[in-house]
Amino acid sequence: MTAMIALAFGASLVAMTPRPVEISMAGQTGEAQKLSDGIRSAFQQSPHFILGTDHRLGTLYVYIPVKVGTRLVGKRVEYSTELELSQAAPNSPERLSSVVNVTCWEDDIVACGRSVLAKAERFP
């Protein structure tokens, strides 16, 4: 009985271990940096992920492109771009990846992060 409880407890600990995530930008534009900050903030708030930089096994990679579109709509600025989620480190030939389209307002940039986070939680 004790072994069964320990096994069940151990299994739940493994299932609750946060997945490492690394966020990288192809360019250093102000828009890309703001978007990166919003995405980073969303991942920091999630119990399912932990930010990292050491390319550990199982890491999810989020790639932010150089071009982040902005558009003035009334008095607000809209951000939009295509990000890439991947299981492989940069420059790896074996990249299982998915493209994520994100759109959000500059005054709620974390909304882009929440959108990416929702897709990341379902990514293999």
C-alpha cells in the first residue's frame, strides 16, 4: 500500500515539473523587444513552464522574428507577427515546429504572451 502511494505521489511530481522554455529574438528592434517582454511575462506567470537558457532536454523554443508589424488603429498601436514554437535548439536540423500568429495591442502586450502560452501548452 505504501509503495502504491509513493508511486502515485512520485508520478504526480513528474507530471507537475515545469517545462523549460527559451525565448529568442532574431532582431533587436524595439517592437520585438516589447513583444518578447510580454511573452516572457506570460511564461513567468505560468506554473507549466520555467524560463531557461541551457538547452535542456524537453525545452520548448519560442523564436521571435525580426519583423514585428505595427499599425496605428485610432489612438492604439496593434502588434502582429508570426512566431515559431520548436522542440529543437537553434540551428538544429531536426526541428519540429509550429507557426503561431499573434496580434495584440501595445497597451496589453501580455495578451500576445497569453496567446503564445495557450498554444505552447498544447505543443508536443
